[in-house]
Amino acid sequence: MRLTFLGTGSAWSLPEIGCDCFICRHMHKNKESRLRTSLYLEAKEKLLIDCGPDIVRQWWTNGLKSLDGVIITHEHGDHYLGLDELVALRRSTVSHAWRPIPTYATAASWDTIELRFGYLLEKTLERRLAVPGEPLVGLRTRVVPFKTYHGPMAKGAVGYVFEDGGKRLVYTSDLLHLEEQQDLLRRPDVLVIQSHWLNEPEFNRPSLLSLQRALPMIRAWEPREKVFLVHISDADQVPGDPANNYLKKIPPAEPLKDPQTGIPYNVPTCQEEWQEVAERAFKDNGITSTVQVAYDGLTVDI
Ligand SMILES: [Zn+2]
Ligand SMILES: [Zn+2]
């Protein structure tokens, strides 16, 4: 399988508009950006995993040519609002050759997506159902959704396990926790997991994973080769930042610390610092798999 990270940011592209926090300022200085998290997986089919509002830019920047299916994790705007843009693919195909794009989501996610984009189902998208625990029907790549808990506004949220060429990739997407342990997630070759904050905040209102909250899950699932972190935001408070009083900046409950000195890890403000702190957190927590903080445009063979 070949996996391309089309975007690695949170619900709003980074740097965020109207934001003058240390993180966004440092990203401007480094010319870094993170579009909405979305993946492009080349296996037996070419699959777009989530289709947020940045899809046109992501398509051109990554030189995409075609797709055989779309897989949606849940009904939040950053994961499906770009579906309308796929009409362009139909417009540029000769009429008899066009087939609507098979598009998978759970029944609860479709309830929301259809309200907004029901008109796409006639010609552009073919509505297909993702049922947790059952392989998606109609694909030669084995793709199995698993139920996740991502708060009351995302009742249809799922992650997906992809299997092809003897390798297994788990993508959790947005979640707070899993309601039940799932054997399907144990010992994947590659895990792509959310890391919205470094530190678990005092109150986790958007129901998302911090790296701190993700660490015990990663340890329990024992990824064999590599872990990629995605869906990174600017919502951690950085000590000394005058913007720490912004609504999105939530103080940490009990920040991750160096186990020897008891000094909290530095909060990362750019790709290089994220990579440093992620490696340190894995080492200090006894996780032996390699961690890579994903960045937009990163392509890896699995
Ligand atoms: Zn999201
Ligand atoms: Zn979400």
C-alpha cells in the first residue's frame, strides 16, 4: 500500500485565520501549514479517506489523477464538506464512461451528509454503507470499519482497518475513546492516530485525542512498525504566550513530564519540535515502535 497524507491539520487549517498565537506565528515564520486531515491510499483501489474543504488544493498539490472510492470517517465538516468538489471529476469525463464514485459512511453519518449533499447521490456519488465490524462491500482492498466514540455530535464516527499485500493499517480518525476493546486493532503494521493536543486539556470539549491520552492506547495496540500522528491543532497553551486566553487554548490537566526531572515537556510549535517531543514521549512511555509526526504531502509505502 502507498499512503499519502493530503492534510494533517485539525478542523481549521493551520495557521488559523485571525490567530496570533505562538504556534501560528512560528508556523508562519517557518512557512509551515497543515490542511484538514485527509489520506489517499493506493491499494487494490485508490481510496480517498475523508474529503474536507481543502480537497481541491490537496488534489493539485499531490498530483492526484483519479480515485476509485471515498471513505468517510464521520459527519464533521472537516471530514466531508469537500464532497461537492468531486462533481468536477464527473464534468471532465465523457458521459458514457462515468460511474458515480462509491462513497462509504455509516448510516448515522449518512443522515447528516445526505441532508447537505443529497443531490450528489443522483449522479456523482454512490451511497454505500459502512457497518462496524463488517468489511466494506464492493472493494477488493479489505477495509473494516470500527466504532469509535467522538462525542454526541458525531454519532456515526468510525475508524478503519485497511489490509492489502500482507500489511495492516489502522486509522483511528477523530475520537475520545473506544467503548469496547477491539481485537481488530491489535498489532497493526502501521497506525495513524490523532494527536490534537500534546497534553490532555482540563476539559476535553471537542472529544478529541491528545498525544497524552493516545499513549496508553498505542502501548496496548503494539504497532509493529510505525505510528503516524495527524489532526494536529494549535490549541495547546504554550507557557508565556499572550494568546493563552483565546477560547481554543485550554490549560493542560496534568502535562506530560520528563520522568527523571519532573519538568513538563516543551509544547511544540512546529514540525521539528513535534517530532522531538513525540519521540521523547514514546521513549519515556516504553513504546518501541517508531513515531513520525505526519506532514502534508508525506508519502510512505506500507
Ligand atoms: Zn476532525
Ligand atoms: Zn470530528
